Amino acid sequence: MVTERPTRNRLGQLTDALERAGVYGRGGAGFPTATKLRAVAAQRGRPIIVVNAAEGEPLSHKDRYLLTDRADTVLDGADAAAEALGANEIIIAIDQAMRVEADTIAKAAQARRGQHRRSLRTIVQIVPSGYITGQESALISALAGRAAKPTFTPPYPFERGLRGHPTLVSNTETYSQIGRVARGTYDGSRLVAVGGAVAEPGLMEIGSDTTMAGLLQGAGGLAEPVHGVLLGGYAGTWSRVADVTPLRLDEHSLRERQLTLGAGIVFFLGDSACPVAEVARVVSWMAEESAGQCGPCIHGLGAIAAALVELTARGDQFATYGQIRRWSGLIQKRGACAHPDGVARFVTTALDVFAAAFDDHARHGSCERCALSSALPTPRRRRDRNHSRAAAPRGRQSARWDLGGSR
Amino acid sequence: MNERLRVNPIDCVAHGMCAELIPERVTLDDWGYPIIESTPLGEELVDHARRAVAACPVFALRLERALQGTRSRE
């Protein structure tokens, strides 16, 4: 009774402020953060706060930056969410490749001990690398010591998440935004990883009125002529640069055109690369990154990847080129998560934007740039290690640092 | 009451019984996995749908209450 009323007031205050500021999830789904907080609060059971720093998208590196250079805003946001929801546990889930960042945020969290109530603990937990690890329900599974694979929904994590508790899973940048709203320093800006054929690739902070032309200028302009631009990463969409240059990059304007920056990604594919080889390589990688649970994803992504690889090797000898678009349509909305939908989007927009190059490869096979092409990163995973770890009891490898609170 | 068919794609292993029993709503893709037309079932199909649900060897097929504005989230 003593804590109930202030918590309820805090929730209202925070959600009102988030709504006024127009904060939405920065992981890619773009769901309004205030609505998500309310949905968690409406459940029975004590909520758990999860900071999703399982950054599996190879083109994104904002989590690394936020966890080190803006650790305080992230922790402010997690604390504010925990206070608003009456949570006793904040879990910062970090990709195993980010040891340094994990160390930094752990130290920052430890330094704040004593600033909040004793019953609130902050825990840094390492999760296996993987594109799919960052999917909400897969992350919950990983944190619970199971394989990092999505589960069938409902129940959603906000209803029944970690250990059955209603769980607020949000992107690292989202917590940074919540933290800035709570402190009154939010200005509507967002982080965007700008990569590929620009003079100065890297992480940029853009205002809500920034256009693609402005972003390009900020990145020093194009370094060479380009085939096209990828928005939103490996689950995103390809466009012709001229088509998107005048666009404002706020999510509202983008979504009106079926576009999104996803977790905050813009990549320009230069003419020195072969778009067909790039798309084939990324889709093959995405097929491997599938959790391998759902038939349409396993077989669909496998078939699409094989057909694309065939184009870059021998041309369309097995007459599978014409099937790619149909298969992409066939797999949509048929997985437990949106992994196949993302790949379908990536592939079909590539077929549109790079139509001439695809047709050429279908007729003549590989081009002189195919073999040299590796503009888009496809990191190798230490796969067997992840698998054995999922099966093994939680031990030394599954690092988990408890940073305070009463225990 | 409006009900609709839904498959749990994690559990489904492409036995294909559902497509046999209620072809009006279930067809199979290139790999034998069900493609489900998930609009609410009319009265004439509910019994067929129930039979298909009961026949699924891995209990992957289910009947769900069709909600207006069903939420979908990534």
C-alpha cells in the first residue's frame, strides 16, 4: 500500500511524457513506448525490465556506442521504467561479442548503486551472438538459459516473459530515449548507422526533420556512384537513391511509403560491388541465421538463397530465378517470428531496384565483380559453441553479473 | 462465434492432414507446409476445421477465436 500509489503516479507521469515526446521503439518494430509500458503494467505479476543489447544486425553498431558513451542515459531509462512499473529487476542482455561494452555498462551500473531503492537489482547478462537473438521471445529464451529461439506467440513477453513475469523488452536506444525524456533532455534525435559508399561512414545522430539528402551530406557525400540504398538493414528495403533523397527520415514519413530505418540503418551500395552477389551472400547468411524451427523459413529461405547463389555462379540453369519472387510471397507471415518476412522484403525490393543486374546474371551467369564483392558484412558465427552452450547447464560461459540491490 | 484456424509453425512438421480435411481453408506450399486462410470460419466449415485440428499428429493446428483487430507484433 505504501508503494502502490507512487508507482501508479510514476507510470502515468512517464507514459504521458513519453507520449508527448512521441517516443517509439528503436529496435525496428516502431511500437509506441508508452503503449508498451501500459501493456506491461496491466498484467498481473511483478514486471521485469530487459534492455535488449543483443545487436545481431551486422550493419548496426549503435548499441556499442550507447553502452559505452551514453551508458548513463540507458541506465536512466531502465531505472525510470523500473520505477514506473515497480520492477525489482533490470536485465541488460548483451551480445557475447561485446565484452568490453558489457564491462563498461556493468561498471556504470555499479557506480549508481545506492542511488535507487535497495530492492532494485541491475544484472548484466551475456547472450549468444546471432541475428535472431534480439527477437523479443528469443531473447527471453536465451536469458532463461534455453536456446536463443523465438517462441510461438501469444503469450507475448509483455504478458508472460522471463520466468513468467510480464517483461518489458526494449531496444538499448529506446531506454536511452526514455532516460532522456525522464531527465527532460530528449530532443527527438535518433542514431543512424550510415555505411557503404559514403566518404565518412559511421554512426550519425539525426534530428527528426533530417532528410536523406541531409544525412548523405553529413556522411560526406557519396564516395562513388551507387546501385541503390538499403534502409533498415537485412530485414529492410532497397530503394533507388534518387527516390529517397528528398524524404524526411522520421519514421512517420517513412512508413507512409512502406519504408523504415529499422533499428537505424542506411547503407549505400556502390557500383564497384555486384548487387546480385551481395544479395545472394546476405540472403544465404540470413538463411543460416534462421532459428531453423519453422518449415516455411527453413525451406523458403534455403530455396531463395540457393536460387540467388545459382545466379551468381552459373546463371539461371535450373530455372529457379522466376521462382524467387513467388517463394518470397509464399513465406510471408508464416513463421513464428518475422525473420522470413524481413528476408522476403529484402529480396523482393532488391529484385525491383537491381532488375537489370538480376536479368543479366540470369542470362550470363557471374559478372567480373561477383567474386570481388563483399560490401555487406556477413560475420561468421562460432556456431557449434553457441549450440553446445544452449544445451549445457548454465556455468562459467554464461556470464551474469549481479550489480547490486539487496542480494 | 467466429473462429479461425491457426498453425503453430514451430510444431508443424508438414504431415499435411489439415489440407486433406479442410482444403477450403488449407493448401500446402512447395515443401508440404500448410498455408492457412485465416478469415473467420463460416458455420459450414467449423466441423471440418474441428476434425482437422483433432487429426493433426503433432497438435500444431488450432482453432482460435477470431478477434476484431487482432494484434500482431514482431
